[in-house]
Amino acid sequence: MMRPLPFCLLLTSCNAYDLYIIDRVSQGTWPANLDVLLVMDRSQSMSDESADLGAALVRWSDDMQMQYQALETDNLSDAVDNAVHRAKDSGPFTDVQFGVLTADVVQTAGALQGTPALISRQSPTFAEDLQRSVLCEVSCLEDLPSTPGLSCDELIAGPLTSESMDCLCGPDVWRANCGDDDEEVFENVLLAMCRSVADPPEVCFESYSLFETRQVGSNSGLIREDSVFIPVVFTDEGDASRRVGQESAVPKTYFDAFQSFDFQVIWVVVGPTLDNENVPVCPGRATGWGTLRYQWMVDQTGGLSLPIHDGACGPADFDTTLERLSDLISGNRGALSLSRPADVDTLLVTVDGEVVPQAHDELVDGFNFPRLGPGWTYRANPPTVILRGEYAPLSGQEIEARYLPL
């Protein structure tokens, strides 16, 4: 007996949307351009952390420059090897650039700091340019130890000293960088984005904003076409940006503002940690609600959250912190951008073939802050699957999402 045909085949054609879409990405791949914005808290309470971070940044940027130089093609054999490497791992070949910003919006209003304003990893002076912009322009450094007789020709590889900073920046140039304690990180990053585009969205001109028409294009080149934009925040305080009500822990207003730009944004925050009662673990000016804002933004964008302090409330191990940033720059991330908006009820997510469960709220606390369990979550705009907790992929693993589009 002949089986009846599906109804759609009796029509002119079947609806293409009856077909499942499969999107996948391997850890270690990125688009052609990666734009990283380092955002520094330069309050006096950050002095010790800034000194340790600065020493680690010197080692890290020197290593980044040497790694890139090692990838230069000298002959046909190298070209073949690099082509194979590129096919497996696009991270080393992605065009990465860095900008530098402070957390204090009143003093800088989103303007990039340092010269040059944009620093390419491909530049032969990449390491020195990045060190000068971060350490000489936007780091609060006080009471550094002294190394009398230090020659400026010596490699600066250990702790920062007054003499090593004079060699890098010029005598005493670096001493006047400490700023205010009122940190409006989300607002200042938004203003930096407004300055970067030729046609800023309406959110840039709202009454809260310090953005002015004359500033259009003043950060030109900060965010390029076919790029992922990664703000990386170093702070020992929470966010106090003006467009979110005081003590509000969910900065959706800023998430929506960032979404009004036509590019992907992934947040990295090296900041304070909270205990189970949402109280800052280490003493200082950090607030629970301000710190939760960072956690929420990182969760929404599949980013990275790392501690600014160690277990004894001293500076964290920033060599390890910057290694984690290198992993992200190399393409190891916990999110998959989907090619179409998904019917969430049909989503099947796997990591290296293993099915990942959907994450659900485990608790909504006194700040009305949802705490998600491990697994995947879906963000509609832009359509993205984000993996959390024990299901976050490791280096080299493949994320796959199978779904019916809306």
C-alpha cells in the first residue's frame, strides 16, 4: 500500500522553516577582527592591585609580541604550516587591537587614553605602546619600591619600581593618575562606543549622557566591521552607572543600549567577589548590587568573571588572570552565535557530542537577581546560546546547536 504524502508535498513546495538549522563553532576560532578595550579603575584603593597587574602586563604584552613575531612567514614551508594552523585555530591570526579607557566618566567621557589610541598586536612596538598607555596614563600607582641605579636598558621583568616607571614613562609622569572613586564603567564604555561610530544611536544623546555631537568619530576605528568587541574591566568596586537605579543589580538598560550597536559585545570583569549573602568578601568600597551588575552582564554575554583579590584580600595572581584573557582572545569562549532566531523549545545543544541541559534559575535573591544553574541559556538579541558552569567548553571542544528557527 502506498503511504500518503506529507501535506506540504501536495502544495507547490514545503516551508523551508520546517528544516532544522545546525550551527557550530570550535573553541579557538574568531572573526577577522577582535577589538579589546581595557577599562582601568584608577582609584587609590586600587594602588596595590595596579602595581601587581602592571608587572604582569609587562610580562604578558612582551610575550604576546614575541608570539606574534614567531608566526611571521619567512619561507614557503612556513606559509604552508601557517595555513594549516589557520585552518585549525584562527586565534593567532585574528587581527587583535587594544584601546585603553578609565572607569571615571566625568573626567574622560568615553575618550580613549594613551598614544597611540589604538594598539595593534601586529605593531612592532605593541608591547611598549600597551605598557605606556596602561601604566603611564590610567593606573593609580603609589608607594612603589625603589631600585637605585637601575639602567633603562635593563629588561623590566620584575615588580614595578619608581625607577622602572620613570624609564617607561619619563620622570614622574606616571605619578598623577589617581582618580575618583565613583566608578561608572558601563556609562563610560557606552560613551566610548558612541564616539566610535559615524552615526551614533539615539541612546547616545539621552539626557543622562555627557556625549556631544562634536565627539562623533573621535574614537574612530575602536570597533571595526566583522569584529567582536570585548571590554575588559579591572576594578575593586561595583558599577554605579547613572542610567540604572541605585541598588539595582540588573543593568538591563545598559545591555539594551549596547545592543543598539550592530556588533557583538562580550564582557570580561576582573573585580570583587561576593559571599552567599551578596556581601563583598574583601573590605573596601564595593557594593553587593554594584558587583552583581558585572556578574549579570558577564552572564548575558557569555563572558568571563575573575577575582581582583586573592583569598587573603591581597592582589590576585594577575599572570593567571591575563592567561585567561589570552585564552579568550584565542577563541575559547562559552557562547555560540546562532545564524537565525531560534524556537527555544526545539533547541538541542551539545559540546563535543555530549548533550547539555538547559539552565534554570536556582534562586532569586533580595536584589531581585536571578542565579542561574549550570547548562545553556538562550539570548534572543542577537540570537546566542551561552553555556555556564561545568558545561562551559574547554579548549578545542566544539559547540553545536540544532534548532527550528522562528
